[in-house]
Amino acid sequence: MSCPAETGNDAQTASASLFWEGARRALPIVLGYVPVAFAFGVLAVKSHIPPSLAIAMSMLIFAGSGQFVLAGLWGAGAGALSVIVAVFVVNLRHLLMSAAIAPHLAPLPRWQRALFGFEMTDETFGVHITAFQHGWKLAATTLFTCNVTAQLSWIGGTALGAFFGGLITDVKPLGLDYALTAMFLALVVPQCSSRLHLLTGIFAAVLSLGFKMAGMGQWNVVAATIVAATAGTALFLRRARREGRDITSGGAA
Amino acid sequence: MSWLAQHAELIVCILGCMLVTAVPRMGPVMYLRADSLPPALRHWLSFVPVSVMAALLGQDIFFYNGAFSLSWTNLYLVAAVPSLLVAWRTRSFFGTIAVAMGCVAAGRALGVWQ
């Protein structure tokens, strides 16, 4: 406490930069979420879902593809149980993501891990796992600034679409319909850290496409992920065994 | 009929969807202990990020306007090529996103793609 003013300022600067890092990480997600959530709000109202419940969905579920499936099936007159089963299947990939990011979040208290899990989407998983792989030192401020900002933009976009759906009819001229794909293009390249990872990724993309076209419905992404990751691991272990390497430590990074 | 009664089935449906979404997301990150996993499973998990991102991308860029397309008329696929090159050469997160969205916006502004 010799120089409280200075240490206070330092701490403030540090926490401000952690906050801005989280906001920076959320920026492309927000760009993508607002128009998609807007479209969801429009679809929900068309599907006879009152605006208040559409917004409740974005607060309680917070899952892009899951909410579109819900609104679409509800609008088509499906029963609650069949909607719940479909949403479960389409969101099952998050089980794998949650397991993959779990070791990185182990230092957090359990209630923070619970909050992280509740708000974990494809996009927040993507930016955080890539940061961890590049040696990012876990900072809860950054993590939750990003996730809460992302969810607030999702809720805000839903409200705009549900209440003012007629205002904007087309986001296509701005390329905003490509924002989330653009982000995954930027994230997937550093994932291909070895030839084996590159091959695994190509295999997963081909499989998910093939499964989708073969009529597997919502199962395609989670099935492609499981098969491709298994193939990648099998090749990795076979090579490690042939080279007599120890496989008990670390991940196949 | 009250508002609540009128929307009872939808509310049950939303709560059910919340449950089946939140449990798979929260379960592993709350209860999985990495140091207690067998090595093969840990290696398997290290292949999950690339697999799941590529699986999502595969269905995103090969479908345009709701239909499978493997030709230059698929703007999402065309825009992915320079974007992946920029990502690979520069490793720039925002640069890649700007190029990707710029390609899609420019392609439409030029009137070549719809």
C-alpha cells in the first residue's frame, strides 16, 4: 500500500485492457449475430410466437440453429416433444466442444464454468479455443465480456426483428449474411497446425456435407465431428506407436 | 383464456429446449477432469475443434441460397478461396473477416452474383 494511487491505476488499466480484449473478440460475433437474430425474430413472429417469448428464447436457449429449428417446427405445427428432440440433436455438438475446452477452463470456479457453458455457442467456443491454443492466459474478464456481449447482441437483434421486422428486409448488400462464415474461415486455418489436422478438417467438412445431402438431417455436424476426430486420432496414435513415441502426455497439438 | 394458458405448450417447449441445450453445454465443462481422462480420449478431444469448425464450414460454404452448389455461381464458395489464402498467408483474424465479407458484398454490388 506504499503507493495506492499508482497501483490502483495499474490495476485499472490492466482490467480495462482485459475488458477491451473481450470486446474485440466479440466484435465479429456481434456483426454476425445481430442480422441472424433479427431474422430469427422475424421468423418467430411469422411462426405465431409472441415477441416476448421469442426474446425469452434468446435469453434462455441462446442457440442460433436450435432456435431456428424451434421456430420453424413450431410454425409448422409440430408438438413440443418432437421440437425438443430436434433441438437436442442439433445442439449435441456443443457436448463435444464443452469437453474440448474443459481442460483450459479448469482453473475457474465451478459457477463460472456453469455460466460459461450456458453461454457457449459455436462462435464463442471458436474464438476462445483458438486463443488458448495460441498460448492465451485465461482471464475471466475477457472470457465473460466476450460471451455476455455476444448474448446481448443476440437478444437485442431478436427484439429488433420481433418488434420491427418490417423495417429491414435485406442485409445481403452488406455481406452480413457471411459474417459468421467469415469468422470460421479465419478460425479454421490456425486449427490446421499439422498436416494431420488439415486432413482431419477436410475429412470433417466432406463428411458433414455428405451426411447432410444423404438426408441425415440435424445429425450431420455432430456425426462428422465424431468420425473425423476418431480417424485423426487413430492415424496419430498409429504413427506415434510406429515411431515409439510416448502418447500419455499432452494432446496431439 | 389467460396469456399463460394460451401459450402453455410453447412455454413448456421453450423450457424443454433450454434444458436439452444447456445440459450438454454445461455438463462437460463443469464436471470433466482432464487429468483423469485416458490419453487416447485426450488426443481425440484435441481433434474436436478442427473437426467441428470444418464440419460447420462445409455445410455453410457449399450451400448457397439453400441449395448445394459446387460452381462459380456459389458466391459463398468463391469468397472462401481468397479468404482462406489471406488467413493462411497473414494469419490476420480481422483481415480475413474483412476480405471475406468484402468479397461477398462486392460480388453482389457488381451484379455478378445474387
